[in-house]
Amino acid sequence: MQQLAETTMAGQDTLLDIQNLTLSLRDQSGWVEVLNNVSLSVKPKEILGVVGESGCGKSMTALSILRLLPPRDSRLGGNIMFGGQNLAACSESQMNRIRGRHISMIFQEPMSALDPVFTVGYQIEETLRRHFKIDRREAAERAVAALDSVGIASPRHVATLYPMNLSGGMRQRVMIAMALVCEPRLLIADEPTTALDVTIQAQIMDLLLGLADRTGTAIMFITHNLGLVAQSCHRMVTMYAGQVVEGGPVKDVIAGPRHPYTAGLLHSIPDSNRARGTLPSIAGRVPSLRHMPKGCRFGPRCSYSMQPCELPQSIENEGVENIVRREVRCNRWEELELRGVGA
């Protein structure tokens, strides 16, 4: 697995700045809040890991950034600032100029994201011709070059194939080629290694990190895999029940998590050095969107919970040369840190 070079992200301009993002979706029984005051940022060339259980709001945050949710059945609040524009207030035509060109996304399942009735080459060409004034011949050559850049053998032949003719790993490479062909400033990778074996996972991650390094593209990496986050990301945020509950530099968070939920996720990772026995797990389930607990949403599952457990806090720690920001939505973080909850 390719390792990241040491990078100091502090002091750089912010590429994506989400402030107090709320999202409500409508179903047959009415409106339900899915995201609650989500705030996070991504800096140029930074790789941000977003972790949490299924249903915690990671993918919904990504879809909200690109405004891919049906407008009649979704309500967005807050600000999504990107390149001086508030994406939450952009028109559909404005978003069409941003999607694919300045912000791209790799979806969880490439077989459903790729159109089965068009060749993969045509689909990449279509992306190019939407955003650049080029003819079909030049678009075709660029599509072949994009497939070659992601390590696909015989790219000119593969460009003539349909998604059903490709393996899962090949389809994922095609998705990466399509996402990066316009050299976007931000790539949202939503579980890009899901359902792939370990060897292919490592190849895909090396590919993403290498391309991002060459093009300067920032990555928002959504995953359940904390091991990949530890190896690949500069910063990370933990989401739970539609909220961000912790954030900070990856090395600091993993070495000393300040929220019991983050600590629980880390303790649930199998460790060959750990004594034999039952693998630690987090009791209970993510709460229903319609029946969120009052105060801390993790409270019913937290063995350290006490009343009141309500108000979030943001903590700033002095670094050697600059301020390293740590955030935690827990009033007892200092007490739990002293008790070694994150150890």
C-alpha cells in the first residue's frame, strides 16, 4: 500500500467548506431529518477520511454536496461553499457545470453507476464533451488515455466493451478514469473498494493516491475501513446518526480518540497482537431517524454516558508551529481521555 508523505495541511486555503448542513428526506409518512448540522472541510490536495457505520450519513453528505437528491423529496439547509460558490443555492444548470468537471464522485457500486447500454469508452467521451469543446475523435483518444492511466491493459480494446464484459476491479478502474478524466479539484470516493478482494483493494487505493498526487486532486474518502484511513488520509471525521462526532489529524485521532464511538470503532478492528477472546463490539444499533434520542445521540449505546450528556464542544490544541484542530461532540472527553478510553 502506498504511504502518504508527511504533509502539513494547516494554513492552506479551504477547497470545500460545509457549515451546518441539514438534510431532510420525504417518504410516505412525511419528512425525516437525515443530516443534522454537519460541518467539515477539505483543503486543496488533502485526503479526508469520513468513517462511521452504515446509516450514519456519510453517503448522504456526499450526495448533498453534488445535489444528486431529488429536489421534490429533499430539503437542504446550511452552506456548502466550493470555489466561492454556495452549492446549496446553485441552480441545476450551475451544478451541471460543476459535476464531473470540478467535483467528481466514485459511487459504491460501479455496475449500477455505469450505463449498461453504452460502451465504457463512449461514457468517458460523453463526460469530456459535456465540459470541453472537443470533437468526438479527440474525446475518444482522451478516453483511451484515461483508461491507460488507471492501469487497464489494452485500453483501446476495453473502450469498446460494455460494463457487463468487465470484472468488478476493471469496472472500478473505469469509474476512476471517468471521475478523473476532467482533472477535478475534488474527488468524492464513496466506498471505492467495496466488494473487492484485498489485493485489488490495495491496487485501487495505490491508483487513487498516485493519480491524486500527480493531478493535485483532493479526495473525500468515505469508508468503513479504518485501516485504509490510517494508511491513506491526512485528516478524518467520524459520523454517527447524521452528525459529525469527532474530527482531527488521522494520527492524533487514532492514537487518542476523544469520542467513545470513535474509540469503539477502533477497538472493533481485529488485531493479531491482541489476546484471544471475543472481539470487542459496540452494543446496540444506530437509532431510527424518526426516534433520535435527546441530547447525545450515542448516549443509549455509550457505557460512559451520564446525565446531562448534551452539548457538543470544539477543542483547539496548540501544535509546535501551528494550531491543530481537534473536534469532539462529547462533554466528557477530558475525563474519558484520562481513563484511557481511547487506549
